[in-house]
Amino acid sequence: MDAPDVDGEQLELTLGPLYLVLVDDRVNGPLTGRPARTYRSPPQSLDDARCLAALLLDRGDALEGEGPWRRPLAGGKRHVAIVLAPNARLG
């Protein structure tokens, strides 16, 4: 017997190419007291990748263009890019 779906969502299947969101926080370590950081998201649909990028950039509206995009941070900048996931196969 299957476990109940707690969130009420069904299993999703993304068709088509998958994308990664690449984030690079470039900060002045001595000034901010923290090192530069990078992040690479798991492969996802383009719509989900653009939504994540907008959240990371603190944008209330849709992103313009194809990126990469930049946002000022205290002591530096955040760079966000969306790239095609290498070897991301479905099925």
C-alpha cells in the first residue's frame, strides 16, 4: 500500500532540457568576516530555474534577458546564472 501524499502534490515529471542555477557570492572576506561562496542547484526545468534565480536576486518581477544577473551584497556582489545541465537525461 502506498503512503499518503501529505502535501497533496503528485509526482512531477519534467520533460525537455534541464538547467542548473549557478550562484557565486563574491565578497571581501576581511570586510564581511565571511568567505566567498558558490552554489550549484540540482537540475530542474527552466521555469523553476528562473524562479529560483529571481528569489536569489530578490526580484519581485520576472527576470529580464538570459543573464547572468548581478545583485549587490554587503561587501560584494552576487552573480546568478542559468546554464543547461550537462548530461541531464530524463527517464
